[in-house]
Amino acid sequence: MTFSTNRRSVLLGAGALGATTILGVSGQPLRAATPSQGGTLRLGIGDFDSGEALDPQVNETKFMQNLQWQLRNNLIEIGAGGVLVPELATSWEANDDLTSWTFKLREGVEFHNGKTMDAEDIVFSINLHRGEESISQSKALVAVISDVQATAPNEVTITLNGPNAGFPPILALTNLTIVPANDMNFDAGIGTGGYILETYEPGVKSIVRKNPNYWKSDRAHFDSVQMLAIRDVNARTTALQTGEIDAMNAVDPTTAGLLSAMPGIDLIQTQGKVHYCFSMITTDPLFADARVRKAMKLSINRQDMVDKVLNGYGSIANDQPISKAYEYYNPDIPQHEYDPEQAKSLLKAAGAEGLTTTLHASDTPFTGAVDAAQLFSEHAASAGINIEVSREPDDGYWSNVWGKKPFFASRWSGRANEDLMLSLAYSREALGGYNATNWDNEAFNVALNAARSEKDDAKRRELYGECQSILAEDGGMIAPVWADFLDAKSSKVSTSDAISGDWDLDGNRCAERWWFNA
């Protein structure tokens, strides 16, 4: 497997190294074994939606992300440490001014229906997310593309409307999986992935079986994979303890220590980029004043959140999404501290003394979100802020609450590099998409655009650092904590030594990367 490593390739993300620990009953890290083949992996997934479909344009939940990557591949894969790994593309290279990227494609790869993948499939799959008719969640991100052309049977050239050194990771998003050209029957699940769809019942379960013609000879070791939609974390935990499932995501931090001490169960603790947050829509009259937003950020006791919500499985964050796991993390941003008196002063200056608001939450964005919201309410009371917590239904949370209510609980799992994370959730081009706080800051957008076109590494670092500083001070996201991913598995399931920290369950690709002990 080769890929271009010259200066113009700009394979960003290689410095984004997290840390993973897998602990068994002995409390010692477990080591991976040589992969064996066979068996049925049963996964308990807590984040799902009964209205989801296999359309790659819309992937709301962890359940669907896992299923898409069981069935389909991307041009680029995000490996452990955030490194970009060639998948259906074997290499990629930019022109001198970073406005055009050429991708060489892997030859001889077959879709589940027997069709050989070629450049036209790539063009079709990318164009699904472009144009006025697209319903894609990544529509705003691919708006940087001005043209996609098959420049050879196994080559695609993507032209951008401006320089962008950080463009390639966009093609690793779950939405950007590759499907056969001109085939809109997405629910058939046709892809080039390691498993073939047998059953999918939204909000209930999915079953896939091994693809005998999978082009990755060292992946997809199970005969089949079954996913069960289990919302309640206690029910997932019980299912793992009783052997009904082999692995689960989103372990409750308050019981993680007890779970890891049980014979035959391993806790997977992965440090990385995930942050829990409470988001304010900045165009709502209540939160339009930056002084009000700053007051809210000073009204939360971050250490208390780490201790009581995360049970120590995380660390204090600072209201911006770039952690130490990213290459261009800015360590010089002043830390927001719990300061009710300063919060009161800011609210008085903004004419918002005695502010009353409703915080909408469910445990869908993260385990313990409702408890965290209640704890925030207690903290904020000392600043004269009345936060009423509204517990929302779990099903439909992402479509009915997230980005819709003025103040809501959220979670971000991070992305491959700084540009993708900042562009996806906070840029002007993401308004109407993943920019759920509706935040639009001119200085931020200018710095972000400059960073994309900057070839000098030191200058690019400075610009991304400026973006982080502006966002922490002015943005609508209150991010009190960095949270470790906490998954759990049966000891009969083996993993590789390096586990991805971009998503839980090994980057939501555990079905392809894990195996049963021999």
C-alpha cells in the first residue's frame, strides 16, 4: 500500500496522536494477538434513530456510521492517531497552489453486485453531496469543490474554488462512502466493504455477512456482524455481562471501574478529541450578546464535571474543539475558570441580570448528559442564572433538538484535522448544516480561509491557533470537558494495538478491525 509523501501531498493529521488503554480484570493492558477468522460479532449500540436509512448523504448516529463502514469504503480512511490511510485511493497529490487534487484509484475492487469500481463511481458518489438538490450533511464542506472529473479510468481530479491544504480528510467522512454510479437504491447497501447486507431494521438491528471477495485481505475477520440498538446504558451493560453481546459503546463512566473489574470483560479507554458541550444558538435573542455567552462559560464548574459526570475519565476543556490530540493545538489560550461573580458582572453589563433559560438534553449526545445539565444548573445558580433542564426524547434528538432549540446538550467526536473540525462546525460555509450554534465571526472566517491556503507550517499553526482563540472567547459552544471514549468488550474479542480515537469502537470500524481469539 503506497501513497505520495512529497510536500504537496500535505497528509495532515499525522501528529494527532491519542492514547488507548485496554484493561482486563488484572488491570494490565491487553496485547493484540494474530487475527483469526470466523464467528458472529454482536454489538450493542446506544446511539441510533428509528428514521434512519442507508442513504450515504445522511448518517446521523453511531449505529449508522458503523453500518456504513461495514458495507462501504471511502477514498481515504482515518487510522489510529488521526493518520490518513489510503483506502479506495492509493495516493493523492495537489498542484502547486493547492487548488486541484488528483487521486489515483485502487484497481480491481468489486462492489457487492459484481461491478468493478472505477472513476465514474467516485465522481457520482462525490456529486451526491453537491448542488442545490443534495440533502447531504456534508453539503457545506464539499461546497469548496468546483468540479470533479474522471481524468482516467482509475484517476479522479477534484478542482477546488480556492487553495485548501486540508482538503483530503473531507473524503474520509462517513457521508463520503463510495457507491455504484447512478444507483440510487441506497437501502440495498451495495458497496465495496468487508460485509454484505442481510437485514436492516431501523432502530432495531442490522445483520451483515462476510464479503468473500473483499479486497482487504487483512480485514473483516468475522463471518457475520449483528448490531442491536440498545438505548439504555444499563441494558447494554447487562447484555455484555450476560454474553448477549460481545462489545458495546458508551460505557457509563460512573460504573466503568466496576465493569473493568469483572472477569471476561475489558474496558477500552481511548483519549482523543471528543468533547461534551452545551451549545447556544448565537442568533437567538437570549444569546446574541457575546457577554452573555462568556458569562455562561464562566458559570460552569469544569472540575466538578470531570469528577461527577466523567468519574475522572477525561479532563478540563476550554470552549473550543481542538485538543492536544491535534497537531496545531494552541496551548496559550487563557483557561476559562468557574467565576460566578464575573459572570454576574458580564450579565449586568449586557442587561441580562437574572437570566432564565431552558437547557434541552437527553442522554443521546453523551451518557450522563441530563445529569450534566442538572449539575450545570446548580453551578449557574451562583451567578444568578436560572437554568431549567428539559429532558427530551432520545429518539429524534439529533433532528428535533440539536441545532433547533436555543440551548441544548451536544457532543463532538473530533475530526481528522483542525481545518475539517473548524470548518464543519463553526465556519460561515457550514451555516445551515453542522454549524449548530449559527455562529458567524468575520475574524474567524478570515483566519480559517488563510490557514487553508498557507503552505508555511509555522504560519498555518499561528492561524489555526488564532481560530481557536476567537472561538473560545466569542463562540456559542460551552465545552467544559474532554471525555475519553469508554467502550467495553468481551475478553474473547481481540483488537489491534493501535485503536482510533476519532470515534468510539475503534473509529466505528471495529467490525472490520477486530476479531475473535483463536
